[in-house]
Amino acid sequence: MSQVRIASARKWSWLDIEKEVITILDEVLSLKGRAAALTLDSRLLHTAPELDPLAIIASLALLEERLGFNVDESELDGAVFATVGSLVAYVCTRLDVSSGQHDAP
């Protein structure tokens, strides 16, 4: 069984997705652990020089592979990579995960 099949069977939470997005950004952008300081409000486009078009493609490919969803290219625009939070929100939408950060207990 491939990692993608295992990932797609997993029930992801908002927090799980946030952590995985930050981990992937750290790997793809070669931040060597500095991504741990990122928050949902951290800006990505036009502020992270490492985030070039190839890094965006690599990030999306890893997100697809690890989280088990398909990127819908028709939904992609600069707003998706505006902040860490906007990228997390996009992934949550693709995985049909509600915004758990704002849900009442």
C-alpha cells in the first residue's frame, strides 16, 4: 500500500494540516527548522525569497502526496500562497476539513 493511500484514509484535523504544511515548507524551502517560527499570519509570497515558482510546485506535490488529495489547478492563484494560513485553508478545503481553529469546544 502506498503512502498516498494511507494518507488519504487518514482523518486530518486543522492542526495536523497546519503542522504538515509548515513541515513541508521547511523541507522545500530548505529553512533548516526556521519554519517552526511560522504562524498562520506569516506572509509567504513576496516575502520568502526561497518561495519561487519551482518551490510552489514542489510544495503542492508534497502536500498532495503526504495528505492524499489532488490539487485543483483552476482554484490556484496567488492568494493560496499569500500566507501560511491561506495555504492551510486551501488544503483544508481540498480535504473537507472545517476550520477547527475557530470551532467551539
